[in-house]
Amino acid sequence: MKDDKIDTKTLIEWSATYHTPNYGGRTPIVLVRGEGTRVWDSDGREYLDFTTGISVTSLGHCHPVVTGAIREAAATVLHVSNIFHAAPQIHLAKLLVEHSFADRVFFCNSGAEANEAALKLARKYGKEKLADDRYEIIATNNSFHGRTLATVTATGQPKYQHGFEPLMPGFKHVPYNDLRAMERAIDSHTAAILVEPIQGEGGVHVPDDDYLPGLRKLCDESGALLIFDEIQTGVGRTGKLWAYEHAGVEPDVMTLAKALANGVPIGAMLCRSDAASVLTAGSHGSTFGGTPFVTQVALATLTTVIGDKLPERAARMGRELMDALRALQASCPVIKQVRGRGLLVGVELSTAAAPVLDACREQGLLVLSAGEKVVRLVPPLIVESADIRRAVDVLKTVLSKAAA
């Protein structure tokens, strides 16, 4: 039965009845169509989408290149498994290597799986290349790395860990953007440091300029691997193809997902040859990782991002967005700080973010939160100045009322 034959209220009631309740508090609309920077709900209402599926649809909805790749791939071959070679997978791996620090690529299905692969690699690398007891991973407070048992342990937010204890052993957490704390935490058991170049879910926190270079130095001195989680920051989001480029240093391992195939599920772990060498035959794998279908779509997406110079566009439009938001502070004292890089932008408020999200939606703008008091804006990289002006106008109206 088609959704257009069922009213919105019934669909939402069915959702509450038939889904597991872990997505409590879902936004009470049913989205049915998207084009570019806009989506429409089942009642025909149009919204400006500054969520992009949580930083996923960076080329916007139904981009013609992506749609064409999906049609072609679906009519060719969907799945053959990694027992065989697949040309799109090979071409995508080559493109990623040619445009990054990496020598090797492992494909999987999500960001959590990419981080799982990185954590397994780090432990195996520590034991085989360093010492039998080099197994610990140092992550940071307020981080987010996934929902599997290992990645939720790596995540530095207790709210995501509650109820899943005992957590995985072998993880430490230190404050983000604190080199001295990281230096104190490194010891004879450390196999790797895992950080986000910019914390996304934790509140859009951009570290000091010396932080990532300092982590690189600590890893060089200790022999530990440096892992950058670029699941949210990668593929042009921050104004560079990869966020690590802002810091002028390179990791040993990088994880990707979200925007890599513009909405078709994919994850990837990129690494140097020395690190990759420990992933010997049979040590790791994935049934669906890097299928011909998804890698052909990802190849089209990444080629478009690079060819259309969308990272540079993200830098330019991000400056426009943040300048406009900072200009609001004088008239909207509820705004404490505007921060971010490129088109990953956080607006920290002196009040709760949730009511602001609801009010923006009522005004036709979809935005995210990042913590209790941060409104997160992650528009598509194709966003236009007119879209930014409209979004800022909505926020001005909503935040003025919130201040009053």
C-alpha cells in the first residue's frame, strides 16, 4: 500500500507501534520527497533542509549525477561479495588513495563499522608492531564514534553508554583539545589515539591550531597510531576535502562514511601501508562492504565533489553563513557563540536547543542539535546564498522570540 493513500497521523501512529522505541522523540513529520536543498512532507509542505540526513546528502537530494549512477549501477550488478573483484570498488579505492594521505582502503557499510575496523587494526598493529601489551586506545571526552559496543565505548559521552555496561576494556578518555592531558595519558599500553578533527555530535568544537599537530608529534614519539574520525567532517564538509588538511598534518588511519555516497550506506577505513600490513588474509571482512552498487554511487559522488570544487564552495558559503549568524548576536543575546569550519556550523545558545529546532521547523527550516544547547547547521555543499539568507532570517525570528 502506498504512503500517499494513508494519512500522516496514521503513519506516525504505525511508526510508534511497529518500530523499536530507540528513536523516541522523532520529528512529527513524514518526509516523502527531496530535490536539491529542499524536502517535502506527506502533507505537501516544503522545508529548507539544513540537516542533510546528519551531514550525509552533501550534493543535495536527487542530484542528477548520483541519481544517474544509482540507475546505471542498479541495472548492472548489485552484489557479488568480496570473494571477487569489482571494478567500481577498485576505482573508488584508487581515487581515495590519490586524493588523501592513504595507501590502502577497506570498505564497509557505516561509520561505526569503519571505526570498528580502525580499532581492530590498531590493536593488531600494537601487538604485532610494538609489544604484546600495546592494546589501549585513547579517545576524548564529548566525542562520538558510533553505536556498536566497541565504538560506543570509544565515544566519550556516558549518555550513549548507559545500560550497556560492562563496556569494552582497553579505552581511556581525556579532555578534547588538551595536549597535556593526552601526553599524560599515553603509556606503555597505548596503541592508538582516536579523535575527531572537529567534534560534531559533541557540540561542533574546533580545536586549537596546535592540537592535531601536537597529537601527530605524540604518536610519532610513542609509536602509536593516529586515527582521525572524519565520518562527519570528511568529503568537503569543512572547506577542505579532509578536515586534517587544515592542520597541515596527516593521520595513520582515517575513517569515512556519511557523505561518501550521498545517502547510500557506505563506510571506509583509509590507512598507510605499514598499518594495513597487519590486516592479513581472513583477519577482517564484510559481506556487504564495498558492493559494486554502492561504490559506483560513491565514485560518482566523490568525483563530483572534487571536480566541482565543492570543498572550496563549502569554505566560501560557510564564511557567509557564520558571518551572518555572528551578525545576529547583537540582536539575539540568546546566541552565546557561533563556531565551526566550512559548512559544519554550531550556534551555542544560552537556552535549550530543542524548542528552537521545533520553531524552525514550523517556519520551514530543518536544523539539528549537537548537545542540549547547540543548534547545528549542515546544509548541502551546493547551498546558495539565497538559502543561507532564508535560514538566517528564520533563525533570527525564532531566536528573537526565544530571547523575549
